[in-house]
Amino acid sequence: MSSPSSTLDQPLPFVWPEGKRAAVSLSFDDARPSQVDAGLLILDRYGIKATFYLSPPNIEQRLEVWRNAAAHGHEMGNHTLTHPCSGNFVWSHANALEDSSLERIEQEITSASDTIRDLLSVTPTTFAYPCGQKYVGRGESLQSYVPVVARHFIAGRGFRDETVNNPSFCDLAQVMGVDSDGHAFESLQAWIDRTVKEGAWLIFCSHDVGDFPRQAMPVDVLDALCRYCADAENGIWIDTVASVASYIHQQR
Ligand SMILES: [Zn+2]
């Protein structure tokens, strides 16, 4: 995560609802069981709705809890059916974006939405690019699959991006997502404070919730993050990726 310091003197000229000064979304990828085992309790305690980018094979491990979370307003987003990433990842070598096509990635996406609809009775309206990678093929025949995501969703979220979203300018089909795993609350707060100063939209991306060796947000960090974002003094609109993207779309 690079330095979040702002270079703006004035906030962006964009009007957030109810006098809020910025928007923050919390997102969690892969439907990891710790998200419902440890994360939901904290989010619900503060009345915060988060976005979960679900990997369908993991949903059935906690099916009833996911159903309940969906019914109570947490967003269930699309993260493809089989999580294809670069074949440079050993675990994705047999399911590599380099060997894929626009037709195959569209099939991945529509199959994931069908599965989520069957299991949870909700239809995903936003997407998170697995590994933040947005291409199929390689070299001169490489193609971006951002247009496929744009056809199916109101927003597509990246991963390990280096900045926040300018609501007047951002391409909703590839909004920036900032990695929030493995950080102390103070470093996440610096990102939020910069976002408020700019009047922008910050999307945090996490994986597990709890005490894990990698790709996790500790429980006390999630609690502190929720407390800070829910505090009306801080002027933050904290809501799902779908809610914020819809608002931005309407304002344009
Ligand atoms: Zn993922």
C-alpha cells in the first residue's frame, strides 16, 4: 500500500448525500468462512452494510448464514465461478487468464451470478476482478474484459490499486480497491482521512477476518474501522459498493 497522502487543497466538487463528505465501502473477497464467523457480528453491531464478493464453491460451507446476511442488506457480489487469475500463480496455472477468452470469462461471470441467485435469492449487481486482473489472452492478442463487466454490472472493483475514486470522473467498470489486509487501524485511518479531505470514494478490500498468517484483517482492526466510519462526526457515508456506485451513476 503506497502513501495515502493527498495533494488536493480543496475537496472534489461532488455532492454526497445527507451532507456527508466522502464515501467508504468495505469489501471482502472469496466467501471465506471467517467473514461470516467473525466479521458479520462486528459489521452488524455498528449497522454497517458491507459487500461480499463471493466464490460460489465456498458459499455452501456457511449457506444459512450467507442467506441471512443477504436478506439483511449486505451486498452479495460476483467474483467469477472459478477465480481465474494469471497462470503465474501456481494455483491458477490450469485456469490462467493468459489461456482464457472473452467468451469464457463471460461464461464464468454469468454462471457465478446464476449460482448466487439459486443459493441466496439475490442477483449480484457489482463485480470484483479476481486478483485485480482484467485481461484475457497475452501479447498482441490480449483483450481487456472490462467491457464485459461493464455490460453486466453497475460497478467492477479492482484490487491493490494505489488511490481512491474521484466520483465525478471514475470509470465505474473498474473502480479502485485498496488492500486493507494486514494493516494497523492507524494506516487505514490515514486512507479514510485522505478520502474525506478529497471528497472521494474509498473501497477497502479484505479477505479473512481474524488471526490468520496472511490476507486477513484482525478483529480489533475491523471493530476500530467500523467505529470510526459509523461516527457521524467523521462525515463518512459508509455503504456497499452497489449503493455508492448507484448514487454516483444517478448524479451523472
Ligand atoms: Zn479473490
